[in-house]
Amino acid sequence: MLRAISTHVFLEQRLHPGLLDTLVAGGAQAIEVFAARHHFDYTDQAATREIASWFRSNNVVATLHQPLHDRAFWSRDLSQTVNLIDPDKSKRIEAMDEIKRALEAADYVPFEAMVLHLGQKGDLWSPRALEHSLTAIEHIKAFAGPLGIKTLIETLDNDVTSPEHLLEILTVGHFSTVNVCADIGHLNLRGANGVEEAFGLLAARIKEVHLHDNHGMKDEHLWPGSGTIDWKKVSELIAGLPQPPMGALEIAHDLQETADSVEKKATAAWKLLGA
């Protein structure tokens, strides 16, 4: 497994090379940059070039997480506004435009993949959700492909991206080059066997894994070992995949982590995972 850390742990701060250095000190061989304008402003060429320069100077893989909102300021009450499968067509178009703006940062930063969300928490499965998902993936794939960016769909805490429905989306759309980011924390919310069942269905398509813990009741994004997930079993499932994935620690930004604490806790997490 390629060790990665998401910049999500520092989401309240502007992303700068010092924070990237901290993630590398914590064992990151890859970094998933969380696209949020107040954090990584993908519309600002100077900010983008600063991050690009760091990646060019360091032997670290870069990947991108889609923006969840389109605002340039930070607020704890900030809710998701970028929704590729929103029932409102105008909002779907706005979401697509915002994600394409983030992808354009690949003109500078060598992003290898982008993680996409289909819907929001609690969204239900329906023929309309399937139709909108197929359209969104087709457009993103066509835009990202020429930039050399692979498309990954994340398993969320909703019915649209349940393992069964996600597999149906990829099959119906004949998306042979689109794969999956298996989010362990989200899958744990599907019940005691949620992670194992997902790996059984999606093993051939899992190219990235989001690693974070919870207590099975809500999406907490805790450090592995801080909740109730069986990480020994998770490690075995990851080791059994046809291809070693990238495993990204995606930790809550509101835990008030410092550079020192992130380095120490990330190192402990890799030890727990045997990575």
C-alpha cells in the first residue's frame, strides 16, 4: 500500500509547503490535496504554482479531492454546495464547472487522480440518481483524461454509492477506466460487515482507500485506532486486493492537530496498519 495523507487534516488553514513537509515527516509517500478555495485555491495561479513547485522538488505523488463547496472563505457552518447529481439542473452545471476549475490546476500540479463524490449524505438511490451519475462521470472522465488524471468514485454515507449501486453505475456506464476510492469510515457505517462486503464486491476496482475511524454511529474521521473499526481485518483486506492501493489518512480538521501531533499520530497509524 502506498502511504498517503490528505491535507483535510489542515483544512482550516491555507495550504503551504510547510504543511506538506509535515505530512511527509508523518510517512506520506503521496498527498491527497483537498480542493477548497480557502485551503488550496485552485483558481489562484500563484497559490497553485507554489504547491506545484513543492511537488516538483519532492518525490511525492499528488492526487486531488474534488471541491465540496465553491466559497473562498472558511466557516464551521459551511455546507456542501457542489453536488454533481443535484435534482436541480442548474446546480449540477455549477458543480461540474467548479470541479473542472479544480482539475485545471493540473496544468501546474502533477495530479495523478481525482476523488469524486456522487451526492450528499443520506441521498437515496433512484433511476434519476443513476442517470445523473452516469452523465457526471462521463463528463468528468472526458475532461480529466487528457490531463492524465484518473477518476475515482468514493463510497459515501449514502445509498447512491453503496457498493452494489456503485458497481451498477460503473457497469451500466461501461466505465472500464473509472475506479473506486473505498472509504473505510463510511463503509463502517453500513454495519459490522460493511467493509468486508464492499471489498468482496469492489476489490478489482479499488485503487485508493480512505483511512479513518469512527464508532459506527456517525462519520467522525478519527485517527485509526481511536474508534471501533477492526484495523487488523482492514489491513488483511487491503493486502488481499489484486493491486496495492494508495491508502490515504483522511482525518478531521476540527481535532486541532499541530504539525508535531500529526507527525506522531500518522506514524502510529502506519504502524497499526502494518504499512
